[in-house]
Amino acid sequence: MAKSKKVASYSILFYGSPAGYQTNRAQIQLSDSKGKTLAWLRFNDPGMFFENDSMLGSIIKMHLPSSMFTNVLDVLRNESPVYIYFAQNRGFLSTSKEPVGEEE
């Protein structure tokens, strides 16, 4: 399995216009505790060109449908720790194991 990197912070960027920007509608940038960019989670509306996940140097580029934006943001706001990694030509965003019924 690829080495997971712990996410410490995030920032959000929305793209205007009917076409968005570089085939994307919105982006969430994930960073480590030192502010180093770990990943760009890019969101696409239905009908927009959908790129494959990839790595640019050490930065993961993960592409998701816009319908998942709220779910991803919910995980970033409410779960800890959160990890990002790249394996099998795909980006993965994950949490650690948690007990059932933790009531976060």
C-alpha cells in the first residue's frame, strides 16, 4: 500500500463561468502541518471533461464529481485524522478506524 500522508489543513477554490476552469468546477487543496501541498481534490459537473487521478511530483490530483463536494467537505470538517494517498493510479481520501456510535 502507498504511504498515507496526514492532512492538517485545507482551502477551497470555486471556479465561475459555465465552463469552470481547466475542466473543473471547484478545488479543495489539502496541506500537511508545515503548509506543504499534499493534494488537489478537483470537482467536475456532469458533462464536463473528467480527468484521471494522477500525481504531479509529490502532489496528488484527485478528480471527483461535484455531487461529492459536500460529503468530502463534511469529512474534512468533522473527522480527524484524515489521510490522503495515491495507489493503483487513483487518489484515496480516508479516515482512521473509529468505534461505532462515536457520535462526532
